[in-house]
Amino acid sequence: MCIRDSDQPFKCDSSYTIFQACYEAGVQIPRFCYHERLSVAGNCRMCLVEVEKSPKPVASCSMQVMPGMKINTKSEKTRIARGGVMEFLLANHPLDCPICDQGGECDLQDISQVYGYNQGRYIEYKRAVEDKNLGPLISTIMNRCIHCTRCVRFAEEYAGVFDLGTTGRGKDTEIGTYVEKMMTSELSGNIVDLCPVGALTNGPYSFTSRPWELRSAESIDLMDSLGSAIQIDFRGAEIMRILPRVHEEINEEWISDKSRHAFDGLKRQRVTVPLKRNQDGSYDELDWEAAIKLAASKLTSVKGEDIAAVIGEFVDVEGIVALKDFLNRLDCDNFEIRQQNSKLSADLRAGYLMNSRIRGVEEADLLLLVGVNPKVETPVLNSRILRAVRHNDLKVGLIGAPQDLTYDYTHLGTTTKTLLEIAEGTHPYCAKIANAKLPMIILGARALEREDGEAILNAVKTISKNSPIVNKNSGWNGFNILHKEGSRPGALDVGLSTTVDVKASKPKVVFLLGVDELKTQDIPEDSFVIYLGTHGDEGAYYADLVLPGAGYTEKSATYVNTEGRVQQTRLAVTPPGFGRSEWEVIRVLSEECGQTLPYDNIEELRYRLAELAPHLLKYDYVEPTVFGELALRLSKGSTKLNLTPLSDTIDNFYQTDAISRSSRIMAKCSTAYNLSLIHISEPTRQAEISYAVFCLKKKKTFLSLQSYSYFI
């Protein structure tokens, strides 16, 4: 083919469309409806080009290239055609630019500046379209819609829901939900990014700032274990919005609604000053010096074997290593990262990571899900599975509670009896696994929280050993653990096991590092509890000494995602009040205890990380796992499968951790979708309600949001 703009012949793949060929040749063509990740619609006609011997301009997004084709993208005929399309688009488009949230990022503004006419000829009334209620996250101004159908195609092809569509003909065409309802998808916020005009805008962000007022920091998300690439936009000391970044290996360019909107939980219910709990349950503020001295006196007054540490779900690797080094110097080795009884060995990385990686879903031909609901645990991964089912004929089997996963799957059973039958080779599904070329299995970390979690892990390992799930000859390892916490893979990488039982050690001092999900009955009543974290949640509620930490948007830190990829967060805003990074607090605490840690800055600490695990300095890189077959060794535990149902432990996608529980936006989503606002134990609920009533009477600030939810 030949592009007349340069009169140079250009070679491209025969499957390319004219638009793709021109893009690869460096020629820009305007478009509204075309998106490289969505199916071709050809609605907007803005991408018209002139093709030699064609009587009319053709839509470049839907016309395939042919040998010898000659294309002219800047001819007078092309200019007039594009100008006419733009005139029709603007005929019914309202003059909302000064008040439109899309201003400064609007494709219609940019393209009309280049291809539009100076004067409009349409003098009739513009049409009016009723706004739709798509939920609390999406603000709709449907007068601005140009019917590109990007939102419709994304909902069907990536979110797996058929809520959106077009009704009417001609000037009466509307994008809507057919019947009045909200868009029910964990990925709904992505249609705001796709909309080329201001018809769909970010609801919570509306009328708060303009894009040119914002500064940006590239970081990662910790609302699930994928570590999706995100861009944090902030103004001054306040985060205004979070957008996805392109990362083909992890999230492509999508993020979940919780990743996008839960950041406002970092603005509320924060621990901003050190607090000491009194006998009557009230709190006294301390300065850092007094708080550090109190913590040091408690830690040095007991033996190392009487100290225990529990690590939370948002803790970075630097904080984990600093705490580990500090307590080791106090002769303490009682570390706990399981929180909910799940047991994983840190001996071999292949035994606790997603070995086939996130993109492995697109290569596999059979997938077995065990005790996992990817739709709510990792919505972006679930979107990949959806497309693999539709385009690659991926066969999916599920052992666990039946769920609406947005794609077809075979429900093999609800109880672990099915898992046992497959492990023993007596289930009919064993033949499908044996005949698959690249089968993979995903075991949810939540299934390992059961009392028979060790037996479940052994059963999955047995299935992997007796089938092509782990194939040494082809280099395929389909044994995968899907973690629920962003900190757990990093903690396992530096050697922290999940087999230590804090309750059995009966500690006198318990150090909670960012722990907000814990079984309070595992902590002895007579122990002194130190909490270092961000929120006044359950962990801080049971602490005797509360120290303010930094959130994942408030520090530059290292994390490892569920596939073993080393990632970094970037500091966007500073912690509120007197909050500090966890490793800095631990470093000062070690000095006060007379056990000074040998690093004074983050660079020196990262050299320490490299001593423990050299791959932790290889950012955005997945160190290949080896000894895959060795990692399938069965543990020697005596637990057996109890043959009870594998239940779904997430009853509310929007509130699963301290940050999202503190988020006002997530609370609105929970209310809108009729979900349970919070999920806490009954003793905790009663205690917090009593204390909340006391605080309301005394006009005091209550530390926890959980009981406050009952009063709103």
C-alpha cells in the first residue's frame, strides 16, 4: 500500500485496517468510536480517508488494507468529509465546555479545533436527552453523547454485563440501560475513561478541579493482589482522583472501581498522632518522643520469646524487613502474616505465587478455580478470563459456591469432596485435565483460611503433580495461588512464614504492623498491644499504644504482587498529621531500645532487602520460579478435608479493608447496591456501639468508623 502523505510505499500485515496501517506509519487519523482494545463499530465516521478509485471516502477503522492500495489522508476531499461529520456531531452537542468536567481532556474539543469549521449552520433547537442513573460512580449528561458506543462495547466485552445498549432511531437514538437500573459491574468506572466527550464523567470527582491544576505520580494499586498500574492525580496535599496506567502484563489499561475510588478512605478515620489508651477506654495524645519511649520500655521489659508481631495487608517490604531485623535483635522470631489461619511455606517461591502469571490465562486451554471468586477478588483478572473464554475457547471449572462470573463455566461442586475426588482421580473432570495442553489451577488464598486449609493445599498440589498442570518438558507451571493481600507475597519473599501461631506463644507484647483484619481472640487479654498503622479500625481499637503510619500513596515503597512482580509505589502526598513511614518509626524505636538498625535511609535499607532476596531490586520484573515440582511437596500436617462447602467469604466488594471501610464513596456504593455496609464480629460491634454512644454524648471524636456507620 502507499500513503500519499509521504508518497512512500509502506508494508504492513495483511490483517491490518487502514487506520492501523496509518498509525504504524506515523500518520494520525482522528477518531471517536475506534479504540484499539474494543471491537470495531464504525459509528462516528470521523476517520474517513480518501482511497484511490473509491467514489466516496471510506471509514479507515473498518476497511482492511489491500495490496497496491493508495490512501490520501490530507486531501481536500478528506478535509471536507471530516468537516461535515464534525458539523453533524456539533449540531446537537450543547455548549457546556466551560462547565464540563471533560474540559482539557476532551477529544471532541481537540479534534474540532483541527477539523471543525469556524461557523455552524445549524440554527434549530438542539435535542434534549434525559440523564441516566448508572450508579454513584458515574455522572451522566446524555445531551453530550455522540453515540460512539465505546461504553456499550466495554460493558459487553470486558465487564461481561449487558446493561448498556442503544434504543431509538435517528435523532431519537439514546444510550441507556433499556429499563431503569444501575450498571452493576466492578469495572464500571472504566467507561468514564473511554468516553471521548463529557457524557460520562467521574461522579465523585465532578466539579472539584481541572486537569491543568493537578500534578501526577505513577504508582501501583493495593486494593487487590494484582498491583495494577495507576496514576495518582493530586492538588497540593489532597488526592483528587486515581486513573489507570497502561501495563500490558497486569491490568492493560483498566482498574476496578475500588482501586479507582477507595482513595478517599485515606482522608478519613486516619490516625494522625500517637495515642495512649487509658483504663476507661479513652485516649491521650502523645508526642513522638513519649510514644517511642513507652513502646521501647514495653519491648525491653520482656524476653524476646514473649514478643509477637503480626503484619497487615498494606505493609511494604521495607517495613516488614525493618521490623524483622529489629525483633530479631531482641531475640524474637514470632512473626505472623496469615491473620486468618492460612498457611503457606516460604521455602520455594513456586509454592506461593501465580506461576503462570496473569497473562497465562490467555495461553491456557483449561482453568480450574478452587475456592476463589475472581469477579470480586480481582475484577481485572476476571476480565482476562472472560475474554479467554470467548476468544480462546478457554474451559473453566469451579469448585466452590456458584457465582455469576460473567462467563460460562462448569460448576463441579460446592464442597471439598469434589476436590478430593479429582485428587484421587475418580472424578470425570480428571479426563479433561489430563487431555488439556496447558491447564492451570487457581487456588484462592481465602480457601486456605479454613481449618482444613493445609489439606486443601495438599489436594491441589496432588492434582498438579498428577496432571499436565506442571509440565517440566514444556516449561509450563499452571499451579497458582491468588493472594488477597498486597503485602503477603513480599513478606514470603523475605522469609516470613505463615506457620507461626501467635496465640500459642502467649506473648506479653504484641506488635501490630498495619493490621486491621485480625481475630481478637488470638491476642491474650493481658498483653500490651502496639499498633503502627494508618486507620482507626479494628487493630487500633484493641491497641494500648497507637502510632500513626503512612498510606500507600504517601511513601515510596516496594511491594510484590501475586505473580511475583516487584513493584514500587511513589509518594504523591505527605501523611496527615504526624504520620511517618513504618520503617522510619521502627528505625527510631530500635535506637531507643539500644538495638540500632544498620541503615539510616531508604537506599541503605534496600541494600538490606537485596541481601535477603536479590530480585527485590529488579523493579517491574518477575524473577522466574524454579523447582516447580519440588514446590509441590505435600506438607506433613495431620489435617484432613472436612468436606464442607467452600463458601464465598466476600459479602461486600466495596468494603473489604480499613481503607475502603473508611471511604464515603464505597459506603455510597454499598448502599446503592444494597450490600452490607460493614462486616465485623458481634462482640466488636456491641463494644463499638456502646463507645460510639458515649462519644456522641460527650461530643468527642470516635476513633472507629465502623459503629458510626450505624448512625448514618
